[in-house]
Amino acid sequence: MKLSEFNFPFNKELIAEYPSAHRDESRLMVINRKTGKIEHKVFKDILQYFSAQDVLILNDTKVFPARLYGRKEKTGAKIEVFLLRELNKESFLWDVLVDPARKIRIGNKLYFGNNDELVAEVIDNTTSRGRTLRFLYDGTYSEFKALIEGLGETPLPKYIKREVKPTDRERYQTVYAKHEGAVAAPTAGLHFSKELLKRLELKGVELANITLHVGLGTFRPIEVEDLSKHKMDSEQLIIKQHSADIVNRAKDRKKKICAVGTTVMRGVESSVSTDNYLKPVDGWTNKFIFPPYDFKIANCMVTNFHVPCSSLLIMVCAFGGYDLIMRAYKEAVKNKYKFYSYGDAMLIL
């Protein structure tokens, strides 16, 4: 299939600027792949679609405050620094994006905080906007991380045009976030409240965690018409034996195995054994899923509503079926469902 087949008319007013008042009270579109039926629910109604020994696979990555604002030495020009990936803990080395990039050259120093609490030196150019920074810090690693926590801003996606609010630090994070390393939230998981997860567990539904640290590549536009030529950015992926065991037991029992989000779906499909079971892994994945694709692990999924022509929409079409998902998106636009990170959700059965 070609990229242009995944376009659809979209009104930017449907982009959610804020999350729903309560996590589990966003809207939920339920799609049945067998019957083609589309239902309109509230997210907490998801409880009625799962039974004992079904499994939800969750991505327990934790978003860190990756956006910093600093100033350039001498000129004092304001510079946005987006922390992408930690390269070396002992040397405080990071891969970052800078904006405006044209002003930032190797050897420049950047100052952060009202009292210049943190200083960084540019030591390499990686891409047109990419740089490697060494933070010039004398304290311990934990003190450095605490400083970043205080100076950094919640990295809301750029399509959310408003200012970041203090409440975003909690809401742009799943309630089960555990392992820090993501620069974007696994947004399908934002709809689960602690109460809803407890009610699912009381019903006998099992929870299996994996960790996929979401990078900015999630938002990178596809620039080739031939999907087979698109390359995804690599993201760190960890699946423990315990989680693999939970999923594989459910597979043997022919129960529902629900991938909560496209990151989970990509993660589990990146670590499949020769006999089509989930296996543990501690590594990286750059897997890009597009139609046609034979899914091996999950047989249902929760996902948000995505931008036209995105890798996320393309994966959802591969799972749900192109015609059905595009019909669902047409209905979502007509019924004014909210899109993107803080938007509404879809359950594909």
C-alpha cells in the first residue's frame, strides 16, 4: 500500500488541547473486526469487554521533563533544548535537539535556570537540529537528575499549542509509569485510572508490563510514498520473562490479549519466537508495521485517534483492516471525537 492511501479530511479543531476531566471518562469507539460493528461508549465501559484470564499488555515507560529552555553564552539568545537520549551517565552526555539550530555550534555553551544552575557545552553536530551536549556538572548523578526534574518542562507534543500547565506533569503520564526514559507518553494508557485497573484485576484480568521508551520518531512524518522504504527510529525495548509468561499462558488458553497502544503492539511484535510466542528481550526495536501484516501476539488493541498518513494510523489499519479503520475514522470525524495524545480512544476487538 502507498502512503497517500492513509490520508483523510481532518479538522485541526478536533485536536485535544486538554485531557478529559477524569482519565476513564473519555469517549471510546469500539470496533468489532468480525462483524464490522462500531459502538460509541465511555472509556470505563471497556470493563465489559474483558473476562478472567484475559490479558492487558501495558507499556510502563515513564516520561521525563525533556524540554529545557536555556540561553546562549554572550548573546543571551533563548534556546530550546529537547533531551532525546542519555549517552553516558558519568560524563553527563546527551543527544538533544536544539531550536533555533542555526545559532548553535560546536563549542557553544548554554546556561539553564535563573541563576545558571546548569551549564552545557555543545561537543558535536548529529543532524541539522541534533547536537550532543556535555553538561558541566560537578555533583552526583542523582543530584543532576533532580536538577533536570526541576528545570525541565513536560514535553507535550508541539501540536498542543497552549502553554504547559502544572497538571500536565501528572496527566501526561500513565498511572502505572515506572521506568523513566520516554520523551513522549504511550498515550493509549493515559485513559486508565487506578480504579479502572483495580476493577479489571478484580474481574480476573491479568496485567503484563513491557517497557518501550517512546522517542520523538513516533511523530516523525513519513516522507516516502512506498511504505517499504520508510525507516523508524530505534527505541529501547525491555520485556521480562514474567510478562512473556503471562502473555503466553493466555495465548495457550486462547484468551484475549490486548495491546494497550501502538508502542506495545510494536514492542511485542519485535520479540516473537519461531513458534509465535512472546520471548523476553533487552535491546532496541525499529520495527515498522504496515499492511499486509500477520500479527502474532495480541488479538485486540486500545489506541488513540492518530494523524493522517502517520506510522501509527498505518499500523492500526494493518491490525483492524484498512476499510474498517478508515470507515471508523470517517465516523470519528463526523462525531467530533478528539484526536491525538489527550484525545479519545478506540478499542479494536
